[in-house]
Amino acid sequence: MSVFIHTTADGCAIRLKLRRTARKNIIVRSAARGLLDINVPPFVSKKSLYHWLNTNELSIKQLWQQALQISTALPAYIWFRGQTYSYTQVAVLTHVQWDAQQGFLLPLANVQLSQLALSTWLKQRAQTELLSRLQYWAQIMQLQPVAMALSQARTFWGVCRSRTGIRLNWRLIGAPAFVVDYVCIHELCHLRHANHGKAFWAMVAEYTTETANARLWLKKYGTELFALDNMS
């Protein structure tokens, strides 16, 4: 893998990271700030590659300009299930893809659509994963709130009210499982204990030993989860 510079006819210096793992076609996509990833089949010579770049210069330049805009709009990395993942904007994608090894692939239509696609994808996962975990603990603890939902709140990770039920902050989709479990248990315990007295904390301790670790994790990394606000 190597990085080289392609200079356009009007003087733009475009940095490209070359890979040779493509099977048939040349594929170009955004890789990082001001850097494009170009994947070329092994049989394509350097002369043919430069000819292809010159022929497709307009589209390459447009992709590069869009990548520069998006790289400044999105955070440096994305939190998901307690891990940070890199991302790549891909011109041909119409929806978000995620892989535990490769990270996120985002559609590269424009800044707003890429942000919206990622935000929507993460909230969909939060709807499924966070609420299913809350329901799991409700069954274990035999405590059923009147409703379960997600929250857009900026000041709390979870809230429990007798009339409206429990709401979990959707940004917890970026947190590890032990943190999500702690927040679920914490809010469910409020169905029995409205305050944070000794009885409340004793009940929390019956179901998790990760209280201190979870609170520490949220204190250390919680603000980074709110970087997703720019995509809402």
C-alpha cells in the first residue's frame, strides 16, 4: 500500500492511497481527511492507472471535495457497542454498512445525507438493542415499567417515571454492554425506590457488580458519545 499524488489539470493535488486487491474494476472512495482510497486490480499497469485518472478527473475531484467537507463534519471515530470504529465514505453506497473489522462504510451523497444516514442507523440499532436489554432486565428483576422508549436527552442516560415509564438515552448504543446493563438496572430500581438512598444502591448491587466501573466509563467517555449530536 502506498500514497501518491495526482495533480489535476487545474492544479489540485489529490492524495490517493493505492491498494491492489480489486478483482475487475478500479474503485475510488474516501479514506481519511483529504485522502482518497483507490483500489486497483493487479493487472492494471501504472500507465493505465494514470490514464484512467486523467479520463475520470472530474469525478475524482468531486469525490475529493466532498470527502474534505464530510471529514470535517463527522467525528474522528464512531462509538458503537463500547468500541471506536473508523469510517469510510463510499460513493456508490446508498445505506450504512458496518463490519467489526472494517468499521463503518457511509454513503457519500453529501454531508447532510451522510450524517442523517449514520444517525438513523445508530438510532435503529439503539431501538432494537437497548430496549431489548431493558426488557431482559425487567424480566429478571420482575419489574415492568408502563412503557419503554428512547430519549434524545442531553443531561441524563436514563429516566424512570411512574406515569411514562423508562427512557434510555439513545447514545448509549455507543457504550459497552456492562454500562448499558448498569443504566437499565439503575432505572428499574427506581420503580421500587424513587431516590438514591441506601436501599436503592443496595438493590442495584444485587444485580450488578459493575456500578463503579460503569459510572467511571461514562465519566471518562460519555461526552464523546455526544459527538453524534452533530449528526442528528
